[in-house]
Amino acid sequence: MVDISLLYSAVTPVRVFVALCALLVIGNLAIRLSNRERLQFAYNTAVLAALLCTGGYMLYTGAAQSIMGLVSLNPFSLFFAVTMTAAMLLVSTLAYAYARRFDDFALMASFSLLGVYMVAFASSLITLFIGLELMVIPTVFIVLLSRRSLEAALKLFIIGSIAVALLSFAVVTLYGSTGSFAIAAAQGSGSDAMLLFAAILFIAALGFEASVFPFSILIPDVYEGSPAYATAMLGGINKKVGLIALLYILMLVFAPFRQAFIVVAALSVVTMFYGNIVALMQHNFKRMLAYSSISQAGYIMIGIAAAGPAGVGAALFQIFAHVFLFIGILAIVAWLEAHGRTEIDDLIGLSGENRFAAAAAALFMLSFIGLPFTTGFIGKFLLFTSAIGAGLLWLAVIGIINSVISLYYYARPIIAMYTTKADAEPRKMEWAVAAVVAVCLALTLVLGIYPQPLIHLTSGAATYLLAI
Amino acid sequence: MFFPLLALVPLLAAMAVVALARESMRFGYLAAGASLACLVLLFLFGLPYGSSTVTWFTVGSFAFTITATVGPLNLALLAIVFVVGALVHLYSAGFMKTLSEQRRFYLEMIGFEVAMAAFAMAGSFILLFLAWEFLSLLSYLLIGFWHVRERATRAARLAITTVLIGDLALLAAMAILWNLFSTFDFAAILAALPSHATAPLFAAGALIALAIFTKSAQFPFQEWLPEAMEGPTPVSAFLHSSTMVKAGVFTAIILLPLLSVAGLTGVILAFSIVTAVIATLSAMRETQIKKVIAYSTVQELSLMLAAVASGAVVAAIYFFIVQSFYKALLFFSAGSAMKATGEESLDRVSGLRANRLLYVSTLFGVLSVAGLVPFSGFFAAAGISSALSSNLIVYAIISLVGLGTSFFIFRWFFLASKPDRHGTTSQLGYLGLPKPMVYTAAILAVLTLAGSAAFFYLPAFLSSTGVAYLAASIPLSFGVVDGALVTALFAAGAVLSFIAYGRARAQRTPGKVRVLAKVAYTHRVFIFAYGLCAAFLHEISEGVGVFERYLDDGFVLLGRATMAAGRKLRLVSVGSVNPYVIISAAGVVALLALAYLVL
């Protein structure tokens, strides 16, 4: 007779999570063979939602444990994993509405999400390395799902290859100095030239993943050339994972290396200026958003440069804010693209055609600028104050000047959308897209007005990370 | 706390504007109703004075708090916002006749009203700054409302470039004050002020003064305000005469103790006097119908600041209140004249007399600006010149400015109301003006006259409060000499103006040069003033205006250059990966170099 209670106690949240991960890939593969897109969407969504719930539960109960020294569950990694699962849920809903073959997308995305989890839970450099590869390579195929995106996919592949080369070089250099693949504080003073070399290689390699200037000059081409749902995934998930990995490595391994943080501050400055100034001249909406996304990476790096719990917490807050802002605005872009509208001038008359889309896009723009009552404001406020607190007043001032510059180009789409065109006819939005936009908008506004829960989570994750 | 909720009413109206299925011409009435509802709430719950603090969020030990406060000045500004706001929305119902513009226009106007109400209740730097930023953004959107017009977008960009300089200055001042006092609360900062200026305090004060100068269009930043007249007329009447541009004066009043400890009142006085002179001279030669009034607004703002800097806070508050009404009135008249004749230049606008009610209302506004006895403008002018009489040079300059004001405002009036050149078309235009446009002007004309009564009630209204900025104020009063002087200057200006522009021979399209020649011929006094001051001062301010334009162009050019470089780097065919690899490698090398240099 089997003891039921024994069976019950064997089911821990961690095991459920791992089982769900396996189910995600195996199930998607099986259904892909049967060629039924609607079933695939239902299954994919269900498993993702289950993953989200399990991850959220673990985050809520504060589970922290390590498995075989390769994987570690803690508030930081769980926050990261939950955010990205939610983002993936939204992106896959968007892809269902617009991807030429959703079944292919689902399969690739499930592999990619596994990679994200590996990065999130990595406690070894090998796990991190494999995770990043697993995340990036399926994305190339996702971009390729649209026939016109060959060039974008190849450029993405080039970026990925250089990043891999640098990352393996960085891992090997670190291993050569420390003799261990574990992600743990590197023993050695800040003057150890070899370790510093490794630190810079990590910054450069992850800078490719995180679209930091000057490694990001191909990124706008990729964003513009990819279908919008793939762009949403690139900017909302992949680039943010790169940033979080950068933060993770720098805080855990290279915390005593002051120079590494100065390099990050310098990169942050050039990235902000590059993104914001070039965005001023864009006519293509998606390309403008690409540059804007580059500049947002620059703002987030202010928090990384500030280090300390305040800086890391601020960076995490802004990452969370920008993930959903970006996916939300890209959902609208995807909808516009389906009607053949890609330029900012094509936005003219949008408020007459679909008021929800226009209002949502305007609010997303205001949040990008950082106006109060949106997550963008809280994020920027936390970032700038953390920089001031860390003695980096000049960096905060440059960040503020950049926010001011960004006002010029974020206002343009708003003005265009609320200009009325004579022959505007109402256009309905697909339910899937409207749902994605609504969720992103709700997150932006609710957490912008009542940010305390999110601040609680991000500062908890930051304190945990710095206490390791 | 009731007060933060006040802003919800216009917010609700805005939601209604969004929610209504189709564009509607009735949005104006809806918005006006919301403003009036706010006004009623203000009367019901405005007193007693006090403040309340709400904690928005906390990070570690830092609590982000928002303080709303209500004192006499806050209440006055709130009342102005809602009274003028209601009238402006009604006026707009007649003015904005294109159906397709309705929703965007009222959404932005109501958004502005909410931000302005929030600004009026600011009890700490946080709320002040948040509202200040929203005001900048909405002003930018509203000036560039007709964004298909190249000049409108240019004017909007100039305005926001100027104002953002002040925003940055204000933010820097906040950082310094936080280091000094560890609080953003006005009352706490003013209570903790040292008796002598320290270098950081001086720096903070100077940065605040810079912010005030940009927002309230003072020398050398005044050029953005006349340019802002590219926006629709209701916007000019609301933002650029009666509410937003006064944000600087408002800040100067509530932070007066800080500014005087920092030793900056003399500087502010000097700059405001210079601005008053330039604005008066500019108004005398301007020919665009709205820009004359805009220069007049700049001049009035500078007189308010001069009064504040001299410690005559009560006089400044009085002027602050009554000016809102007659200045909005003149903008309404200008807008009506432009709509009736389809012209913008004073050389071509004519026939204001065709609509009796509008004509009389406008005359009320003109007489008030010029300073005739029973109108509120007279009391304001007399109160301020009496307060400034201790400094003889300032007093003399203020008197000359008063003469100039009377001259240019009558010039404006005579030119606008000269007999009709267009024949019956414009006469029909005047008579066919939408009713809301004429009646709102009439209401403001009544308020202009009624404002005179406030002169006698205001001191009692203010005396019951223990607000820091009122403690050391010079009382509001004027002697017989001041009153007589203001009246004499009014008469002199009116007569000179009549000689130059009121008589029949001046009615032949007086071009700019011919007008100047005529002035030179008849009134040597003015040309002397021109020769002495205008050439010099105007050059400086134009220079700053040019600098701001360069700054503005600089952004665009920088973007274009980076863009061109980016295009060269862009891989046309995927075969040429080399440039990208080279740049990336150079990036890695640069990072290494930086890291080892710091080492």
C-alpha cells in the first residue's frame, strides 16, 4: 500500500517547477509534430502560467536552496525568473496573433526560456554560459520565422557569435586565475591585472547581449528588420537578461574591482547619449524605439555603476518597468505593422481609429520619459538617487540631461497620434494584442501609482544578492 | 485630506472627453463645468489653512513624501486657475471650430489645469518640481498644437529648450538644499535658514532665481514667451498670461526669505527692471497683435518680481491676482479680432468697433493695463510704484515704463479699432463671432472692474495668517502723489498714442518703419529712449534667444551627424561585417585602456 502522505511530501515547489520546465519543452515538441496551432497556444500558455504561479509562490515563500552547486534558488533569481516568465507569456500571446507559424515560435521560445532560467539560477559559470547560448540561438530562428528578416537574423547571429567568443574567453581567463567555475567572489585584490582583464571581458561580452554602445550599432537594424513580436522578445527578454547577468557577475565576482564599475559608468554615459541623440532623428517608429531601448540600457547601468543595495534595487526596478513598457509598445507596433504602418508619420490619426491604442501608446511614451504616476518615473528616481547616494552626482546629472533630451523625441509620436486625420476609420485590435497592451499598461500605471510592493521585491532581491 | 482630491474633478472631465465616443463641440462646456465645480469645492473647503503630507513610497530609510499646503497665495492662485480656466474653456468652445481638434485640445488643456492646481498647492519641492515638469511638457504640447505649421513647432521647441534650462537649475538647487537641510519641505527649510548666506545657500538661491527667470520669461530668457504666441489664443490667454508664466513669481514669493538670506533680492530687482524696460520697448515696436500683449505680460511679470524683491509682497500678490483677469481679457479680444478679420498683423487688423460689446470690454482691459482710476490696473500700478518709491532710480524707471505701457497699449487699441479697411466682410466677421467668445470677454471686463474692490479687502484677508513670506512685507497702500503720478502717466501715454495712431492720417497702414519715423517726428522722448536702451538691451536678449536657438538646433544637428555616421557604419550587405567587428574590437580595447588607466 502506497502511503499517500509520502507522495504528497515528495511534491515540493522546486520539483514542480523543474517538472513544468520539462513539460514545457516536451509537450511543445509533441504538439509541434501534430501541427495544431491552437492546441499549441493553449498548452504553451497553460504551462507558462503554471510556471509563473509556481515561481511566484516560491518567491512569496522565500525559498532559497542550492542544487548540486550548479543551480541556486533565491529571491534574486526567482524575481528574475518570474519577471521573464511573465514577459514570455505576453510575447507568446503576441506571437500567436502575428507569427506566421506559432508552433515553431512556441518550440523555439520554450528552449529560449529554459536558457533564461539557467541564467537566472546559475551558480556556476558553465551554467551561465550554456544558459545564455540556449537563450540566444533559438531567438535567431524566431527572427527567421518572417521571410523578410534574413538580414536581421544574420546580424543577430553575428552579434551572438562575437558575444560567445568573448564570453568563453572571459570564463577561461577567470578560471585561469581562480581555478574554479563557481560564481563566487574572486579572491584577489583590485590590482590583480589578470582578474581585471577578465572583468572587462565579461563587461564587453555581456555588453553585446545587453545592447550597450559601442557593441549595439547593429541592434537597431535587427530590431527594425525583425517582426515586431520577435523585437518584443529581443528587447523585452534577451537584452534584459544580458543586463541582469552583467549585474549578477559584477556584484558577485568582481565587487572589489572599482575600475570595473568606473568602466560601467563610462559605458552608461556613452550608451545614454548615443541612444538618445540618434533617436532624435528617427522616422521609423520601431527604429526610434530601438534607440530608446539602447538609452534605457544606459539608465539601468547607472544603477549597476552605483553598486550597493540601492543601486541594484533601482536597476532591477527599472529593468522590470522597461520589460513591460517595451513589450506593451511593441504590441501596438505589431498591430500597426500588420496594417502596413511603420513610420512615426503613419501614426497620425491613430486616436481617431483606436482610442485605446493611442492612449496606451501615449502613456507608454510618458513612462519612457519618466513622468510621475508611471513606473518609468519611480525607476528613474530610484536610479538617480542611488547614484547620488553612491557619490556619483555627475552620473545622475548626465542621466537627467539625457532624460531631458529624450523628451524631444518621445513627444513626437504623442503629437502625431492625437492629430486627427480626416478619413480616419475605427480599427479594431485583435483580442490577444489588446490583452497584452492592457496587462502592460496596468503594470505600468498600478506600479507607478503604488510602487511599494515592487520596491519591496527588488530591494529584497538586491539585499540578498549583496549578502551572498 | 481634501485638497489633493480637488484635482480629480478636471481629471474626471478629461476622462469624459476620452470616453465620449465621437469628437464633440461640447467638450468646452464640459471642461468649463468641471472648473466651476472645482471652484465651488474650493469655496466650500478652502479654509482653514494648513498642510498635509502623504508618503508615496519608501526605499530603505528614505521616504518619498508629497506635501500639499493651502495658504492665502495658494488659494488665490487656485481661484485664478479655476475662474480663468472656466472662462477659457467657454471661449475655446467658440474659438476652436475644427471638430477634429476637440479631443486633443481639451485633453491637454484639462491636463494643464490639473498640473497647475497641483502646482498651486505645492508645500514641498517634490510636488513643486513634479508639477513644474508637467507644466513644461503641456506648454510644449500646447504651443505646438498646430504642429503642421513649421513656426509653431519651432516656437514650441524654443520654449521647452529655455524652460528646461530652468528645470535643470531647479533640480540642482533641490539637490543642494537637500544636502543642507535634509528636507524638501518649504516650511522646514525656511524655519532652518541661517542668518547669513553660505556659499552653497547662495548657489541654491541663484539656481532657483535662474529657474524663476526662465519660467516667468525674464531677461535674458524672455524671448520664448512672445514666440509662444504661435499657440492657439485660448492657450495664450490661459498658460502664457494668467497662470503658468506666473509659476516663477509664485516660487519667488514663497521662497522670498531664502532668496533674501542668500542676498539675491538686489539681483532679481535689477534683472526684472531691465526686463521691464526691454519688454516695454519691444511692445512699442511690435506689430503682431498677440505679441504686443505677450510683451506686456513679460513686463507685468517683471514688475511683480520687482515688487517681491523689494519686499512689497502684498502689492505683488494683488497685481498677481488682478492681472490675470485683464490680461486674459486682452488675449480674448485679440483672438476675436483675428478670427473676425483673418489677419494677425496690427497693420491689417481693423474694425473692432463693429461689435459694441467686444469693443467696450476690450476698452475696459486697455484702460486697466494703462492704469485709469477705477480699474484694478490703476490700484496695482499705484501700489507697486508706491512700494518701490524708496529707491529713486527704480521709481523713475518704473514711471517711464508706466508711460510706455499706456502708450503701447493705446497704440494697440487704436490700430485694432481703426475704421474698417475690409468693408463689410470683417464687419460681418465681428458680428458673427460665436457668443461664448464675446460674453466671456464681457465677464472678464466686469471682473477687471470688480478687482478694484479686492484692493481694500486683500490686506485683511492676508493679515490673519502667519506665513513666512508675508511677515516682513511692506503694506499695500499708496499716497496721493503716487496716484496722481500714475494718472498723469496714463493721460500722457494715451494722448501721445492718440497723436501718433488715433487720428485719421495714421489710419493708412502704418508700416513698422513709418510708425517709428512718426514716433521720431512727434515724440523725441521715445526715440531717445530707443536710441539709448533698445539697441543695447535688445541685442543682449536677442543674443540669448539666438543662443537658445543654437542649443535647440544643436540637438537636431548632433542627431543628424550621428545618424549619418551610423548610416555609414550600417552594413548594406551582410558580407561586410568588418566595420562592425572593428568597432567592437576597438570598444573592447578602449574599455581595457580605461580600466588600466584608472588602475
